[in-house]
Amino acid sequence: MRVCGTQPADQSEGQSLQSLSMNGCNITDNAITALLKRHYKSLIKLEIFGCHALTAKCLTSVATECVHLENLNIGRIPKATDVCLAKIASNLHKITTLNLTGLNVVRDRAVHHIVKQCSKLENLSLSTCLQVTDVSLVEISTYRTTIKYLDLSGCKKVSDIGIQALARSCLQLRYLDLSSTNTGKRGVCLLASYCYATLECLKLSFCKEVTADAIEKLCKTCKRRELPIISRWVRVQEIMNNCDSSQVDLTLFKAWAAMIMMLVLSNHLLLAHE
């Protein structure tokens, strides 16, 4: 558990808590109630990822009372409901970072309300939100064109149709995780054509429809030479392992990948390791 706070001018008021991370802790609603009672005005960051005992009522209270929150992580809390998400959308107007990983309740309609009403939102994680489809990407590209970080990994209903909307509108996108989605060659080529100037990290693990020529286009259009081409653009080895031999000459692809890696190393670029 991590705690961060500031001391107010009036020492009698005690410490004012601004940031609290309790990811994976075995806490109940009582702990959050006590937190809100004293620090609801000052809290700007709250991480309670994987706190399975927390109820919808508790999450609704957080969204209703902590109106100054800028960073909220409620991923993997199975009791979250549509009402919780609606309260987040309607009350947390200062939110810049929102993590909804693994919430089955997240659907396109919820994403619509969040991206439309949370005008400062820049970082959004919808990882393994299995009900999210291309419609959500259209909503993001319509209302949150300034999005910088977007995690869609595991959203199997996301395809090149949604990527097209993102690529053409979200031109400040820096990080995009499309691992285990239905992203294919066309989606990657669109990202290469429209987002090459800002995109720093693109993850395509287990996207079996991505082809070698799409990866080559990414590498050619990347103009930010200080960025590691391989590790920050795509995990070449994983894509190579998943490519259908009937679609691409693996021998040539391996040779091409080795050449790119040598180029990276020759420029003293550090490969990112997860």
C-alpha cells in the first residue's frame, strides 16, 4: 500500500491525503468509507485494482464524493455496475487517467458516456473488457481525440474498423495496446499512415492477421529515430511465431527482422523489456 499526502498550513487539521494505492488489498467498504470521511476533498489519485470485496455502493460513493480525482483505478472489481460507471462519467470531470481493466459491465454505451463527459481524459485502460467493440473506438475518436494512452488488449471484438476511426482522429496517441484483438494488416497500415509522428509504443501480441509488410510499413514511416523500432513498435518475434506460413515467407521475414535488430543495436538503442 502506498500513501502520499501534504501537510496543510493549519497543523490541527492533520495530514491531507492526496494519493492512495491499495491494489490487491483485502479491504472492505468500511476502509473506503473511513477514507472518504476524512480525505474526500484532497484525494486526487486512488488505486483499488483487484479489491474484490468492494461493492457497487462503495464505488458509487467514491465517484460521487471524490470529485477532485484525476487518477482512478477500479480494474478487476467484479461488483462494479452500470451505475458506478455512470457516476464516474457525470461527476469526475477532472479525471485524466481511468483504469477499467477486466470489468464485464463495461460496454459501448458506458464508454460513450465516459469519453463524452470526462473532457480531460488522456489515459484509458479497457483491457479484457470483453463487451467493448469497434463502437467504443468510434466514440473515443469522436469525443476524445486528444487521448494519449489506450489499452484495448484482450478486447476480441475490436477490429480494423475501430482502428480506422482511431488512426484518423486520435493524432496525439502515444501508447496503444492491441494485443489479442482482431487487428489486422489494414489497421496497422492505417496507424502507420496517420499516427507515425506521435506513436511511441504499439503492442500487437497474438494479432495473427498482422502481416510482415504491415510491420515493414510501420518501421519505414517511424520518423522518431530516438525510439527503439522493434520493441516500441511491435514485438517482431511474437508476430513471426504467429504468422501463417502460407501468408508470408518466414525465412525472408526472419532475415528482415534480424537486419532491423542489428540496426537498433548499432544505434545503441535499448530494447524495452516487460
